[in-house]
Amino acid sequence: MAGGWSRDGAVQEQIEDSIKDELSRMQARRRPSGESATHCAECEEPIPEKRRVAIPGVKLCIDCQQERDGAFQARGGINRRGSKDSQLK
């Protein structure tokens, strides 16, 4: 089925590429790995042993991790593949 200015299958390709991009972004934010630190990498407070056992490879204390998780991350609201619909908004 033709969709106006796009070739057949272009919309599905765009959806698949968007999903791949999001999966790549999520995989980049994987859980920590390696040996857990005894003190926080940012504030140098001791990391409780229960946290180190529960999350192997942890490098931040709870407070610093919560602050980092809650930080605002601006993401562009523009479809970077440049579809006609995204340019009309």
C-alpha cells in the first residue's frame, strides 16, 4: 500500500528503526557490572553491605543513584528520519 510521498514499506522501516534505537539506548543503561565499591564514587559515603550484595557492581550510594535517576534528560521531539508528517508539525 502506497502512503502518499513514501515508498511501500517505508513506514514499517521507520517504526522498526525507532524500536532498534530505543533498545540500543536501553541496553546502554544496563545495570552495573564488576565488583561493588565500598564507598560512593560521587560523595564518598559508605555503601551499605546489603546494597552491595543486592546489586553487584554498584558504584553509587542510594541518594546519589536516586539523584542521577531523577535527573531530567532532554530528548528531541523531532522525528530525525525526516518524514513528511514530522515536518508539518
